[in-house]
Amino acid sequence: MAPELPTSSDGLFRRERRVVAPGAVHVPEWLPMGRRAELVAACRRWARGPVPLRHTVLPGGGVMSVRTVCLGWHWQPYRYARTADDVNGARAAAFPDWLGDLGRAAVAEAYGDEGAAEAFAPDTALINFYDATARMGMHQDKEERSSAPVVSLSIGARCVFRFGNAEGRGRPYTDVELASGDLFVFGGPSRFAFHGVPKVYAGPADPAAGLRAGRLNLTLRETGMASRDVR
């Protein structure tokens, strides 16, 4: 059975900002159209390399249905490195300063705390592309050596984002509809909560932003790793 969605999913009602759990905040339609278009264009450039968009292979041999490209640090299960040794050995594309500024603005918006925003220093981005068949299982973001919040930006097709607890993959969890332009920040008590994407909706994505189908998700993070931590 498909998860129950908010009544706002029909587009008739304005979706309201929501604190989903302590430290976890959903801000609908935070990214304006112009910024969404800029991000789509940038993601297309990053997807071409030096490390291209790819399906990540898991240690057990499984292959993730989402396709991923990384900035700053290359993520592979379950570690970060400067070079993509599981793909082509190239160094990950640089993490741009302007994306860090966007992340700090997102933290300020979510928490209303300028101090927390100024302290946020993301140095990596994981960019996931979902087609209509892609899913993301329940997992924790715990490879980072930092407890700084994770900033998640959505562009394109709507999805069900399942946000759970830090104890395990099961209940209690909350299903949140994420649409194009939405911001979701999770930190503090919710930093290591399990979360996933059990469903992406088919249909138009965000053509005005340059994305005709599918969903882009950008997560900005602090790795807590020094530049000398190269593997």
C-alpha cells in the first residue's frame, strides 16, 4: 500500500513549514525557480565528470538504483576519499564556495539561528538522481566525522521521504512529501535518524527549471575530515 500523503499534494493548498522531529525541519518551495535552474545546469556539468554520474556498487555486490555524483569528497560505501577508486580513480570535483553559502542560508532558514548557520561549513555534496523506478532504503548518514546538520535540496519529481528514528529502520517514522524546491534539514537530535525514499512519482518533474523527468536531490554535509585525510 502506498504511503498516505498530505492533502496538499494536489497543489490546491499551500504546504506549510513543518518540524518533523526535533532538529528536522521541512521548508516547502524554499528554492526559487531561478536557483533551481542554476542547480540543474550545474548538476549536468558535474555529472559529466571528472567522476561521472554512476550507480554505486554496494560491498555485497548489490547496485543502488539511484545514480550519484559527489563534490569535494567522493563517497562510496562506507567511507569518503578524495579520489573515486571505485569508478575511474579521478579526483572528485571541487566543492564550490557558492554551494556552501547556499547551505548556510538553508540552515538559517530552517533553524532561525544565525550562529548555527555561520558555523556550518559543508565540504561535500552527494547528488542523487532518481528516475521513476529508483528508491533509497532506510539508512543513516554516519560516515561523516561531524555532527553538523545535513542540508537536503529537492528538484524535480515529487517523492515520499521517510524520516525515522536513530534506533533502527522500523517505526516510528514519518512520511513527508518532497516536491521541487523543497528544503529539508536534519541535525541535532535527528542528525543520525534513519531515512529513505520508498517512492518517486512518475510524470513531469520541473521543466521550467530544465528537468523534464526524474528527481535531483543534493545533500550538503560536513565530513569533518582534514585535507590530509586522503585515501
